[in-house]
Amino acid sequence: MSEQGQKRKRGGGRAGNAQRRGSASIEQMPWHLPINNDSPTEPLNDDGVMAIHDGAMRILEEIGVEFLNKKALRILKKAGCKINEQNVRMDRHFVMEMVAKAPSTFDITPRNVKRKITVGGPYILFGNVSSPPAYWDLEIGKKIPGSREMFANFCKLSQYFNCIHFLGGYPVEPVDLHPSTRHLDAVFDKLILSDKVAHAYSLGKERVEDVMEMVRIAGNLSHEEFEASPKMFTNINSTSPLKHDEPMLDGWMRLAKKNQALIVTPFTLAGAMAPVTMAGAVAQSIAEALCVVVLAQYIRPGAACVIGTFTSNVDMKSGAPAFGTPEYMRATQMTGQLARFYGLPMRSSGVCAANIPDGQSIWETSNSLWAAVQSGTNLVYHAAGWLEGGLIASPEKFVMDCEIIQQIQRYFDPMLTATKTEDIAVDAIKEVGNDGHFFGIQHTQDRYSEAFYQPFLSDWRNFEAWEAAGGTWTAERAHKKYKMILNEFETPHLDQGIKEELESFIARRKSEGGAPTDY
């Protein structure tokens, strides 16, 4: 498409069944951006916040972070940082000066402008599971490698559920696609099957440049329009302790230059890749995050940056990561305090260590999701579908998690805390008096249909009624919902000319070899 050519009609207003309130499978909440007006949980007092901040600054000033990217080293040397081979040290005043340039809130606009999201402020947004290499569902009953078909099915779930606001990395790795061109086919599927905000893996030049171009084409945008504001995002992880690798830094810098949204999430597991104390682990995580925020701001002042937290503990018996623990919850809340101190939006995750969609998976994920609420998190990664510490994606778990997310969104509904005269309901109480019930009175009749959250998956019948209806367990009901959703899924509209342009771009890039698989 020529930039000077005639613009096609965007056609982004239709979103299929996912835009409707109800469907044959699920009576779900309408699409909206939830607002968390609760005061955050703040386990640290002011002295505690300053102590962790000082620790992070001392790490950057006295120890330094390894930057395994020559271009990044050149940029940071020009910025005045102290460089010793690959080790970079930064003065705290310079760090704070650079971090202050980042916006506290920003928008990301996908191909359907009605799916625009606002990151920061009071907003809390939920994304799908990202990057597991393996898949499990109730029908197969065992852990198997991910495929393109499974990947596409998760994209459909992510589009269908209104409580999912953005698509992160691959919801399951499509290992049947060649690594050199996997990103082309996977992102094509994302852009075809969903019109929500999408992600690019920050893994070197080709993958990042290809995905930016595909997102630009899908949005029918000129290069200038694409770069005017974020249309997509990436997430990078540090290699803890205190290291950032070559390809992620490359992609980070390219996306910063093009004004796309950037999330940095250090993977600091206390007792393994970070100090065993949670304050020490959080301080290390903050240092690993801020140093690349500095890099982005030096490249493009005002670049949209988010601090992510993945600070949790390990099982000291086995060394395996643990998630949804009390330590994870406190670290998330503490990081929220530091993110607000720096004026940056925050990302956390809906994670668990469980291997199947059982009780453990739900209490750990619930702990993680409520920690996101308590911490003032703005973007919740992995909110639906995550198992085995991120190694397994499960459609049943996805559906089960969406029930939790909807309940959290209902929890934010201001109707629940309304205190007008009719909400205090003294007249209704007077009408019932000391001997009666509220079921039949007009006050109840006027409000009963929307008074309480109505689950799409939970079964509130008594044992006898549940047993008479087949006695299905939660994961079994979730599997049935998953199959029904796939059967009724409607692909969101995309102009045929735009689709053909995407296909042409992919064909050309495949003929050129795609992206390298080694760095």
C-alpha cells in the first residue's frame, strides 16, 4: 500500500460475538476498561520505599548492570554512563531525570480503534497467557507441545472474552511452525482472529521490524500515523541477576525509536536469581527495570514505558519457581509502591505453579490476581490460561480464570458501593418490617436482575441438584464452554484488501528467509 494511495475504509467497528453482552455459551460483561478506585495496599512506609529506592540506586551506581548489546553500550556511553566492557553504571540523579520523562499514562490503539486501551492511572487491564511451550486440555489429558491450531484457538478465546483487553506473547508456542518464520504466521493469526492490542517479541531486528510493519498494515496506517502514538507493545525480561541480553535490547531500542509501548519485567526469583529477602529482590528488580527505561528515554524522550514485576520465591526444597505465594503478593504490592514513586505504570501477572486446572491453580492464580488489584497494577499479564509456572497453557484454565476476572471487574462496579436514598433502602426495610422477606417487594423486583454478579461457570445449585444435572466438576464445565465458544466464534472484520496486503508481506518475508534463529 502506498502511503500516498487512497485509504481504505477501516471497518474496525464490528467485533463479532465478543462485543455482545451475551451469547449461546456465556452471559458475559460488556467490553470496558475496568477502573480500580480502591486505595492500594502499601506494606511499606515512606522510609521503606526510600530504603528500596536507595538500594536500587546503589545497585546501579556501585555494581552496575551488564548490557550485552554494543549499540546500547554506545548510546549509554554517550549519555554519560560509566562503561567498563559490558558493565554499565548510572548516577542516580541521571536515572531520575530520565525516568521523569516517561508518561504516567498512555493509550495503545489497535486496528479496531474501539478496542483502544489506556495504560496507567486507575485502569487495570487483563491479558491472556503468554509464551508457554506446552499445552494441556481435559480431552487430551496430557502435556503436549503447542501447535498453530492450539495457538489460534487461544487467540479466539482472547478475542471472545470481553474481560481480556490485550493479547500478550504467543498464548502457546506454535512449535510446528519454523522458528525463522513463526512470528509471521503467528502474528498474522493474531491480527486476523483478534482486533485487540497485540504484542511483538523483542527478539532482534527482523521479528520486531516485521511485526511493526504488520500492525501498521492491519491498521491501514501511514508510517507517520503508526509512530504518532503506540499501536502495539513489547515486553522484555532481564537475565537476572543484573543482565540484559543482545536481542531483547535490540528490539527494545527499535520499538522505542518508533514510539511503541515498552514493558520491562525482571524475572527475579528470591533465593535463586535475587536475594532471599523480598526487599532485596524488589530492589534488584527495580534496578534491572529502571536502567532500560533510562535507555528508552534517552533514545526517545517520552517513550511509553511500564515497570513489570515477576518477583516471587522458589521452593527451597526443589529450586522450582513458586507463584501466588504470600511472598509473591507482598513483592507485587511493594513494587506497586515503587512504581507510583517513579510515576510509571505497572505490570504484574496472574500466575500459579499448579500443573492442571485444579484447586491449587485457582487459589494461586486468585492470590496473584488480587495482588494485582491491591498493588494498583495497570496491566495484568498471564491473567487467563497459565499453568506449571508458565510452561503449560490450558483452555479450561483460561475459561476458569475469566470467571475470576469477571468477578474482579464486578467488584469494581460503583453500584456495589452506591449510597443514595434508594440504596440505603429504609423504606424497603420498613415495608418488610420484622416479619417477612424481601424477595417479592417492588424494591427487589426493580433491581434483582442486575443486583448481583451472575457467573457463567460457577454452579451455585445444592448438591442434589448439581448431581441430578450430571455432577460435572468445574474443569469439565470449562471444557464444554471452551468447545462451545470455538463453535460459535465469529472472526472480527478486516478489509479484504488489508488481509491480502498482509499475506503479500508475509510471502515476501518468507522468501527472504524470515529471521535468524541464533544470536
